[in-house]
Amino acid sequence: RKAARAFVRELLPRLQSTPGVTAATVATFVPLDVRGLPKKSFTITGQAPASGRPDAALFGSVAPGYFQTLGIPLVDGADFVDLDNDAKPAEVIVNQEFARRYWPGVSPLGRKLVVDDSTYEVVGVARDSQCVSLSTKPAPLLYFSLRDRVSFNLTLQVRTRGDPLAFAPEVRRVVHGLDANLPLRDVRTLTQ
């Protein structure tokens, strides 16, 4: 877990300082990917589920800067703390649909969710975005901090000025400068 966080902590500043790169992040998913997003059961602290059993929402883990890189504004709260600040409680950012459904008319900031026996504090609300399909209404979505729910199956997401594929060799060079054995596959634009 610490090795994955350390790799991301080293990688992102290097990519972000690459000429032509305007933002970079990592996440466990790519919006609109054919594989879709998994669901995770959760309970809200102090709130009984309407159905009597835990609710479920789409979820993924993201690094700080994800929302800026993907152009998804935070409509309330703030982005995640850095990847090494273990002094802060585990954090989650919810999308607007999640907030509307589970906390109608009140701010979700500071509220707590329990997922897999761990408690997460809501630190932000992200604008609804199309993560699953362009033809469906946004569903409730939980964005976990990569600091708290790390994964070794990550996608690198880079925003550039100009043709994104023209930056692929430089991105590869930066990644392989940190780990020459790390495979980079399925390089494509978000439009693709």
C-alpha cells in the first residue's frame, strides 16, 4: 500500500511538470469505460437504510487532483488531502446525485459513511458527470481517496495542450524513469 502511494506521489509531480501537460492524476477507473464502475455497499452513520439493508453506490478511488484533471468541479467542500497525511480521517467525496438522494436539502460535509467496516468522512461534493454512459442519468457515486483505498490497478489520466497521443512517449519515459518494468497499456484519448 505504501509503495503504491509512494509511486503515485513521485509520478504525479513529474508528469505535471512535463511541458504541455496541464494536469495529471491516477484513478481506479476511466469515465465511460466499457467495463463500467463497480458498486459498493455502504451505510450512513446515524441513518437507517430505507430498504432495511445497506444501500449500494458506484465507486472508485482517485488521487488528489482528479477533479481538476477531468474538469469536474467540486460544488461544495474540498479535494482530498495529500496521499501521505495519515493523521486525517478516511475521506470520501460524493457526487450531487448521492447528496440529493441521501441528504436532501442539507450539506453532506462532515457526515460519515461506513464501507467495508471502515468509516469515511464526506469532505466534498462533485458535480454530477457521465461516468457510466452518455445516455443514462448520473447515479450515486462515491469517490474514495487513493490514500485510503489504494489499488495496484490504476489508470493514469493526463490533460494536455494539443494532441494527447503526441505526449504518450513522454508519459512512458516519465513512468519508466520510476519503474522500467511497469507496463503501460491501452493508451487512448478520453474521446476514444
